[in-house]
Amino acid sequence: MSTTDTDTATGSDPTGKAAEDKAATSADERDLGAAGAQLSTAPAEEISVPSMGPIGWVRWFWRQLTSMRVALLLLFLLSLGAIPGSLVPQTGIDPVKVENFKQRHETLAPIYEKLGLFHVYSSVWFSAIYILLFVSLIGCIVPRTWQFIGQLRSRPPGAPRRLTRLPAYTTWRTEAEPERVLETAQRIMKRRRFRTHTVGGAVASEKGYLREAGNLLFHIALIVMLVAFAVGQLYRAEGGKLIVEGDGFANNLTQYDDFKSGTLFDKNDLAPFGFQLDRFTATYERSGPQKRTPRTFRADVTYWEGADGKEHKTSIKVNEPLEIAGSKVYLLGHGYAPIVTVRDGQGKVAFRGAVASLPIDAVNLTENVVIKVPDYRDKNNKKDQIGFQGQFVPTLDLNTGTMFSQFPALDNPALILTAYHGSLGVDAGIPQNVYQLDTSRMKQFKESDGSAFAKALKVGDTMKLPNGAGTLKFEGIKTWATFQISHRPGNDYALVGAVAALIGLAASLFIQRRRVWVRAVTGDDGVTVVEMAGLGRSESAKLPEELADLAVALQSEAPPAPEPEPNPDIDTALPADPAEGARA
């Protein structure tokens, strides 16, 4: 039979069938006309986006905001946003540095100002990230907490039908009864702190619930930290004070050299306390690569709490603040205050006291000295104002060719001053910086030869102004120290949150949640078959080891059954190769 005959006989001729279909289609098209030619049985491919409406969009936005992915993204953005707060001077911390930065960078300053980089932590964009992260964490934690509570109240799921499919599996045969095996397995599991119950002829157990608890603790701790930081910023109060030996400080707004507070802080809520600087002690390394490094840096103070509080003595050191009335007093720095006595042209004392001076050299403590004497009369009994400006040098060494200190200790102290007379500008009622002298309306005293008047004084020396204008005597030296008084109510909560976050993170990383099932059934030969399998909720390389350990513990009370002795007759009758038997 030919190929053509075969196709015809079997009815598989594609050519004939196609011809019949084509003829039928042409007939239908003639009947339906032009409209029929455009018909198609395929569905129209039209893509329609359903309109969710306002409520739908709100739900969608809430699901996105409370997802873990968005929470991590917001946390990352918050970390990035804190970078300019550390690199760019902040108005709330040091306004002087901000002004200096604006003067040095005239192009960048307006851009930074518009972006809020000079007040990052109170800017709109940083607050938006902060609030969104706060809401995201709450929206993420609440449903997961209820889910975790449900898991704690529920029992571990029953054993799968085929334990052999699990990643960790073992089996053995034992002569112990199945009930005894399951009871022993349940007892061993409970001893290993597994939650267990028997269901469907198997023991189901689970362990590692603290992993999810640690995860929840970590996120709750983040919320605590965010709240603590917010409270600390809103209710904070912080100020600085320079105190000369023998002087004191009372926690009153007028006592601060500078003061900053949060938005919700009431200045009337300043706690009543105070302290007095009795003595400041500083020693320095005198040789080696760490020369000039402070070794002793201690302020001995007397403090009291309340208006009539009992006095106590203590020492304040670097990183060892004085804690009093909910505030902390930190020791920041120190310097020297030359003691001078200024007499006018009439020989009367116009000024006497210690003049605190600010360092212009942070290493060797060379200081800029400014003395203002507004109540002054010249030798003709005419009212005048006088000012002194110069440097205080703790260790002067003229061999170096400079008038700067060579060591921070008082090895060879000297006071180098020049004098001006005229208007100090204090009568205009405009506040002035006590550490700066405005000489725009003053004249410098001159020597007889017309040169500028200036003198270097040792302790006990007296400077005589030209033309009998008066004198200045260098009486001695006192030490001053700067303190920062800080009140941040959220710091303790932030510390608790940080510690809790570390504990929760460690639990979520190192605790592995896993399930173990033990099944014991009686085989056809009357011997109990024990199956044990484990499944980790997260990948863990120790799961097989733990399963093996549990199996060894269970086998000690349900030992494997001995291998049956071979039967010579059966072994002779059966083929050696199962494949040969299958083929037979």
C-alpha cells in the first residue's frame, strides 16, 4: 500500500481537510457579508485598571508604609539625613560657627539654608522621615504582635505524611511499643524546652519562639529610642558657664553664659541647685611623644540641691559628670585668669579682680586678654574709659622668638598688654562681648617716642601708663573651668531602648526556630518503626546535629531492634540481583 493510500484510509489527509474548511469558511462569509469577515472568536485584549477610589488608595499607601521594606528604607534615609547634621555646623549647637561658615562659603550658604542643613534635626524633611518611620514601625509591629500571640497560643502543627521529604531525617526499628516511644520522645522534647503535643500518632514539637520575640523587641526598642530622642529634643535644656576658682553658679537663666532649650521646655522649670569651683587641678605630660597631653584634669567643687540644701563636696572629671536634680554637669575645659588691679590717674582703684581669658592656642593655652574699665578718671580728674588688650602666656620663652606659650602649665607666666583710652561703647546700651575690645572709638597710648605702648609683666610687676594716666598691677593668677549643664529627660529611656535593641537583634540573629516530629508505628512484622524529621523555619546548619542528638537520646530508651538472622532457604530462592527478579 502506498503512502497516499494509507493517509486516505486512516483519514489523516491534512490537505483534504484544509480544503473542506476553506470552502465552509467562504460560504459563511458570503452569508454574513462584510461584517462577518471581521468577526473573531478571540477575546479582545483590553487592559483596564480598576479605580480604587480614595479609600483604596489610603489602604494601598498604608500597606506600603507598614511593610518591612519601607521601614528599612526610612531607617536608612534617617541615617543618611544625620550625616549633614554631623558635618555642617548647626545653629542650635554653635551659631558662631554657622556665621563663620556662611562668610567663608557665600555660594553654598544660601543652598544649605534652603535645604535646612544648618538645622537638620528640626528641618521639615528630617521631621517627615522621623514621623513616617515612627508610624511605619507601629503599623508593622501591631499586626505581627497579634500574630505572634496567636502562635504562642496555638500548638505545633501535626507531622507531614511523608517525613522523608524533610531536610533532616532519620529512622530506625525498635522492639519498644509505639506508645512508649512517643511518651519518651515527648518527655525528651520537653526537657529540651520544646513545645510538644501528640497528634495523629506522632509527636509534634517546636522551639525557637524567642526569635520572633527578639525581632519584635528590636522594633519596639527602636520606637522607644525614637520617642526618647523626641522627648529629649523637645524638653531639653543646655547651657554653658565659665567659672573662676572661688566663684559659684546657681541654676538660674541669668547665670548662664549661653543657654539653649527645646520647644516645650519652660524656663521656670529649672531645678534649684548650684555649685562652687573650689579648685582646679591640671597636670601634663612633660616629655615623650605625648608631651603636653593632660594627665590630671579635675575640678573640685562644692554643690547643693535646693534653696537650703546641704553642701557636699565632690570632683568633676572628663566623662565623669556631676549628676544633680535630673541634670548633668560636664567639665569641658580650663584656662587661666590673671588677677589685676587698675588704678586711675587719681590713684584710686578703678578695677580689681581676676580676668578670665579665652585660649587662642588650645594646646599651650596662650590666651587673649581683654580688660574693660568704664569708670575711670585721668590725672585731671576728667571722666574717661580705658581698655587693655593683649595676651597671657603660661610659659614664655623669648628664645623661640615668639610671644606664644610653649607649654600649658604655669612654668614662666607673663602678661603682655597694651592700653587704649576713649569710648568703650558700653554707654550705648548695646550688649557687648566681654572677650572682645572695640577700639574703633579709642586711641592707643603712645610712648614718648611715638611708638605703640606695650609691656610684658611678671607676677608682681606694675605697668605705668604714659602721662600719669594710671597703673595696672599683675597681682597673681587663678584658674577657670568651663562647664556644661545639660538636662535631657529622654537619655535614660534612650539607653534602655538601645540595650533592648541589641538584645532583640542578637535573639533574632542567633536563635533558630525549628520543628521536630517523631512518628512510631507498628510494622507488618510486629516491630515498631520510628521516624524522626526536622524542619528549620530559617536556614540552620545545626539542625541535622540537633536531630541526631535527639535521636541518640531517644534510642537510649527505645533501642534499635536487632537485625533478623538470614534464612538460607529464602536467600537461595531469591535472586541476588533485584533487577533479574524483576525481569523474570
